[in-house]
Amino acid sequence: MAKKRRRESNEPEETYEFVPPEFDEREFLLKDLYGTKVLLVVSLLAVIIGILAGCIQLFNDSFWWVGLLLIFLAIVGLKQLLSLIGFRANLLEQKMLFGNYILLFFLSLGLWIIILNF
């Protein structure tokens, strides 16, 4: 068998140095605290809507659609409601806002179901 030749290059190897991007810790913490405040307001709103939807259905069992309509109207109008309260929804990231929508839906639905089972 023939012996393979090893190619030797006279070029120096490139060295890669990782340079981390600029990170503003203060801005990160302020944005996180702001998101937490919005989360608390959305949770309180979900509790109120869940209790209201449960009470409406307890009075008349055929009005289940009113509770569902309340939940969906709260989800659709959440940005406007937050701006009325004094929060700026444009500071929130889309995934954080989507998480608030999901939280509002499932928390209010869960409380609605718990109230119906009393």
C-alpha cells in the first residue's frame, strides 16, 4: 500500500475568541419585574372572570355560553384593558403576552369548573 502524504500548510491557524454581547442587567431586571406585575394583574382578572362565569351558570344552567364569551372577550381585549389600567403592553414580548392569554383562559376556566362542582 502506498503511504499517504500529509499536507503541511505554512498558514497559521485562525484563533477564535468568543466575545459576549453587551448585557444590561438593570434593563433585564426592570423588564422582568414589569412582566411579573402584568402577570399578577392578569391572574386577578382571570379569577374575577372565572368566578363571574361560574355564578352566571349557577343561576341558569343554559347560560354556559355567556361565561365562555366573557373569557374570550377578556382575552381579545387584554391589551386594551392593560392600557386602561396603566400598563404599556408594547413593552411586553409577544411570547410573554401569549403566555398571559393562555394563563387567563385556563385559570378562569379552572375556577369556573371548581365553582360548578360545589
